[in-house]
Amino acid sequence: MKKSRIETLRNIYRDSLLEDNLPFWLRHGLDYEHGGFFNAVDRDGTLLDSDKSVWFQGRFSWLLAATHNALGPNEEWLRLAKDGVTFIDDHCFDPGDGLMWFQVTANGKPIRKRRYRFSEAFACIANAAVFQATGDSSYAEKAVKLFDTFEQHAKDPGLSPFPAKFAGTRPSKGIGVPMIAINMAQICREARVPGDWDSKVDACIEEIVSDFVHDDIESVMETVAVDGSRIDDHFDGRTLNPGHAIEAAWFIMLEAKVRGNDPALIGLGTKMLDWMWKRGWDTEFGGMLYFVGVDGRPVQEYWHDMKFWWPHDEAIIATLLAYQITGDQRYAEMHELVHDWTWKHFPDPEYGEWFGYLHRDGSVSNPVKGTLWKGPFHTPRMMLVCWQICEELLV
């Protein structure tokens, strides 16, 4: 990749983060009355729904603290991150069982709880990043407790106060749990939260390798039986999510980089990226498909061929990181494909920020900027991470 290209990319990622994405959410996502963050906003930032995603209380708090940590002191970002964590502490835990809600009202009244402990995951990384910024051990203690809760429920889903999503007839598990746990542990380790984070990362990677990476069909499975075997005769077992698998791939490549470019981890991460790029990249229209069938048969989800924002974010990071740690020009070419397609279709030239939901051909399906699922996380994280990689490549 030419130095001029890297400089151009560096400027795009930096300016998109600092002059577009973050300012949009700082204008439209702050709740000055109750604290915390709104997430459901229209194309122009108008509030559509005052209910709050608990995921985004943690995700945006993490982003603000992480950006503060990475770019140098910004007391406003840190103050808002701490405000988000305070809103989580005050309103997002069920006092009956100590577990976190998934959705609350503007003033923190509970609406919904999910069986999975991803609210805890994002609150964990928020507390870790604020601990890194402040040195206040109370945040580190909360991060450890939240990680432990996530880990315990991952190992024993029966701890959930809700009935299982599926009956016990066909037990299964998804790659999302070990994938998220890798990144939680990486963030806690970077923040110097006390704990043996290397061993937790190792355990998650071992589970992904043994149960989700299937060499015989060159695929990273999204859902498998609890022993890692495939569920080939049902929709759920045959449905792949390339963006999810590529996100797991770059977490593994990041671990390789942290460990001095560990060759085994580089091989694993790039293999996962290669397989899922081949399955997920739309050779007709460009962009990343959302769901594909492992064997080419149809999948059940009707939005399978839409282009969502976040798989593109993950593919942009993964291809650039793969290029950095291998020097293989093929990854530079893949990065150029996904970066250029993404910047052509997702950014909103009129109101800023990004559209999240496109038709297969790249036209806008839904102009909403924020929902329970879309908000200030995947896209600004991509911009921050890729900006940092470009800076390193330019040294």
C-alpha cells in the first residue's frame, strides 16, 4: 500500500471520527435531564423514541473514555463517559437478581431484560476504560465483577432468570459469546484492570478454534451444537454471519499483534478473514452480505442480502489489520474494496453520520441513524482503530 494512500486513509478516519460521527452523537445523543444517552434518532438527529438501549449506555461510555485515553486528555469526553457509567449504576441493574436490563425509559425505569448478558459485557468495557482514564479502583472492581457475571452465565445459561430461548431438545451455542469475551479481556488488560486476562483470551480462542472454525468446509460457523458439531439439517445451523466471524477474526489478529505478531494467531485470524470474505463479499453489487447459507441453500432471514453498516466496519478493520501484520498486498486490495464501497454508500452527505440499513444494491432502505442496535459504537470504533493503524504504518 503506497504511503500516499495510507495518509489519505488516516485523514479520512481521523476527520470522520472527530468532525462527523462523534459530533453527531454529542449533539443528539445526550440526555441533559436524566443523564445517560439517547440512541433512537432520525436521519437529522431528531429524537424518535426516548427509551434507552442499555447496550449503548455502556458502548458510548466506552467509546468516549477510550477516545479520551487514545487521543490525549479531553475532560468533556471523560465527564460524559463517567456520567454514562453512573446512569448504568443507578438505573440499569435489576435489584432483584443483580442482572442488567436491556432497555429502560429515559429516566431509567426498566422495560426489558434479555437472557444474554451482553449488557454486562458493554458495561464491563466502559468501566475498564474509565478506570484507565481515572485510576479509580472502583471502576476496575466493577469491570471485574461484570466480566465474571458474563463468564458465569456463558458457562451456565441456566443461571438466567428467564426460560431458555430454546427448549433442551437441540442445545446450541453462538460464536458471539467467546468473541465478545476476547475483546472484553483485551480491553481490561489494556486498561490494567487486575486479572489474568491472557488466560481468558486463550480460553475463548481455543473454544472458537475447536467448535466454530471448520476446516473441512472452510467456514466459521455462527451457531453449532454445544460440542461444536454442525447442525446441518436446520436453518439456524446452516446460517452464517460473515460480519460476525470477521469481527472475531480481527480480535484474534489483534491478539497476535499484542503478542509480537504470533504466527499461529496470525494464521488463524487471516484464515477466518479469508474464508468469510469469500462467503460474504457480494461479487455482483459489492459490499458485505448479512447472512449466507453455509451450503448455498436459502436462509430463513428475509434481510439476508441487505447491507448493514456494522459488518462493513468490521471488514474495514480486519483487512487493514491483516495488511499491517502480514504485509500481504492482497489484504490492501480487499481493504480498498470494502473501504471505498462503504464510503460511497453509508455516509449521509446532508445530515452527517451514517445510514445503517441499505438494500443489496446500496440504496438506502431505512434512513434512521439510531436504534436499539445502531448507535455510537461499531463505526466510530472502526474510525479510531483504523486511524491508529494508519499512524503506525506511517512510522
